[in-house]
Amino acid sequence: MFLTLFVLALLVFAYMVYVLLKPENF
């Protein structure tokens, strides 16, 4: 279960970085 939470947090972090790097696409 801890691994699932870690992967979910990693995906959310990656999505946040993607949005911050490409604000014109949002």
C-alpha cells in the first residue's frame, strides 16, 4: 500500500512539474 501511495505522489509531482513547465498548454 505504501508503494502505491509513493507512485501516486510521484505521478502528481510529475504532473505539477509538467503544468509549471508548459503553462501555455493549460
